[in-house]
Amino acid sequence: MKRVAFLFLVSLLLSMSSLAGSDAASDPKSIRLMISEVQPGSMSADQYCTLVFGDRRFHSEKASRHHGQDVERKVFEGELSPEQWTSLIGILDAKDLKDLKVPPTVPPLVMQDTHPYAISIARDGIYQNFEFIDSKSLKPYQGQIKPLLQWWKSLRAQRTPPSSAPASERCSLDNSHAVFSQ
């Protein structure tokens, strides 16, 4: 379990690679939002990841992981309803979220009670990135982040049939594209 969290945190710290093209965030097929969470468990961890594109499409993955490896990974794809899209854009464009500055954190050598989140939001050709190692690091920003997490939870709760689409490398815990940067 600690190994999964460690791999997630290492991928976050190594993830400051650039996107191809300076106007990637304005491309309708580019990613508008990336959000990822690892829910630790006693024997395995569940990882959730969602990519929302500028044309309202989404790509979600749910992976069950054990000892840092996928035991199972399911992919779901679809299109947000106009109401879901409007709600998401309202949350992403809220002034308190747009103005939020979360300093990068360095994970300690020993971690307890990890529950990491990574969030990247496209903003005028760059990405606003947030990384939280645990609920303690998220707590000071709960007021600004909570509406987005609630929106995401409702998206994950909707019944979307599994897709035959491949997993996205951006949702992988061990790649360098977990968080986007300019």
C-alpha cells in the first residue's frame, strides 16, 4: 500500500513535463481537466482517474492495484451532458479556485494515512496543478476543492458501460504525465 502511494507521489513530483503546443489548452480535443485519486486499502488500492476534454468527452479509469501493479483496470468513456458540462465549467471558473495557489510538496520518507489526489486544470494555454498527499494536506484548501470533488464523485457514480478503449498513459501512476505543466 505504501509502495502504491510512493509511486504515485514520485510520478507527481516527476510530472512537470510540457505539453506539445503552446495552445494545447484551447484545442477542443485537448484536456480541460485531469483528476486522479488513490484510495488506499489494507490489501490493495483503488485508483480513479478522469480526463475531461474541451469537446465535453471524458475518459475515466478505475484500477485495482496490489504491490504497485494493476490487478484490474477498467476504462469508461462518454460525453458529459450539457448540464454536467455547465456545472463543471462553473466550478473550474470560480474565482476562488482560479486564484488558488498550492505550493508543491515533497513527500516524507515515511508516509502514513496517504490518500493522494492530483488535479490539473487547463487555464489559458497553461495548466493549474494541485497535488495533495493526504487529507491533512487537502484540508486547508477543502473549501475551494470540495465542489470539484463532489462533481467528480457524481460523475463516477453514473452508470457508464465499460469501453474497449485503451488505458491512457496520463492515468498511469508510473509515467511522467500525471500532472501537466506549461
